[in-house]
Amino acid sequence: MVNQYILTPYFLDRHDPALLDLARDDWTVNETTLQGDSEMARTLSVHRPLADRVAEAAEAGRRPVSVAGDCCATIPVMAGLQRIGIKPLFLWLDAHGDFNTWDTTPSGFLGGMPLAMMVGLGEQTMVENVRMDPIPDGDVIMSDGRDLDPGERKLVEASRLRHFPDVLELLRCDLSGRPVYVHFDTDILDPSEAPAMGYPAPGGPPSTDLERVFRHLADHCDIAALSISTWRSNMDEDGRSKALCMGLFDILTG
């Protein structure tokens, strides 16, 4: 399948011009005029055109590949798929669960909530903004998720999502029979290999394990869409994190 890359050079509502350096000639760049007087409102204005572009790409028979600075951008990607009737399994590869609500978050960080939002928990403004239908939590597979807040962990354990702390468990997970949307937050990597992360978590799988998993997914799954939440460009002076993360992502995109 032909990929359609869509680059959203924002971390929530904060423009990150360094991400524009990733764009190639055939990529779509999702830049927009930010609207609103709050972080939430301005982020919503980033999400609406992203959902439109994902739907347009999928409708044209291309696979949407989203490159963005944060995990909330997964919401418009899922919304765009739903608009053309694709209801995928959702594979979440991240050091964090992003499964907080306003009742569980210690920090109040919106970027720690998108997966909970997507299954209908907590704040629903982002979901409603792009007309996304909440997905069944049983359609979610979380892998790694080594850094969960206490209340967040309780929500994960009370849900029906499948949680595989060891990414290599995905080699034995049957994902056939359904399209799959794969999300890769680069902070899943061990910080010793990819240090340019805004929210590093100690430990994490080595890149060799992720390479095995990504090759398996690319070879055996019907991947309907892909997304990556990037490293912090301003912390990556030697380019090491960018090279490693994009090299792994290239395995998934083919």
C-alpha cells in the first residue's frame, strides 16, 4: 500500500518548526491557524484538519502515516479512519499509558489522557471535536506502558484492554482478521539509546526488540494506519534519537 505521510509540527498547541525538517516532497504538512484562548481550544484547531487529511488519504486508498509531536494526535487519526468505515484494533506502543482522566492525573497534562479519552473515559472534548466514536477498550492493545500513575494503573487494570508489558509478547499475539492502527511513541525506547525525550522513563525495551516486533507487525498484520510521536528535536543535538526512531518507524511503514 502507498503511504501518505501527514506531518503535524506541533506539540499539542505549540508549534515545533524543527519537525518540518522531517518532511519530504510528497508529505502533507498539517499547519493551521491556531484558534482559541486555551491550550485545549488551540489543540482542537490542529486536530480538525488532521482528521480530514487522514480520511482523504484512506478514502483514496493510501495508508495514513501521521508524524506529530504528541500522542493526542492519535485521536484525529482514529476519527479519520472511522469516517470511511475502518474500525481497527489499536496497538499502543508507549512508555506511558496516557490513560489518565482529570480524576486520576497528578499533573493535569492533556498529553497523558488521549487513550482514556478514546475509549470514552474522562474528558471527551477532543473526541467530540473530530466526531470520533469512542472505541471499545477490548479493541486496544497496550505494550510496554511501564510508567503508569497510580490512579491510571487502576483504570488500566479495570478495563478490558490487553496490556503486554514486554513488547516481545506481541510476537505471539494474534492480530489477524482485523485492520490494525499502530501508534509508536518514541519514548518507549530505553533512554540510554534514545535520550532526546521530553518524558523519559527508566528502562524500556532495547531497539533490537522493537525491530523484531516491527518486522513481525509489518509482515503479518493488515496495518491500516500508523502514527509516531516524536523525540524532542531541541534535545537531539547529535541526531542520534532521530536516526534510531525514524529507522525503526521505516520498518513499520515499509
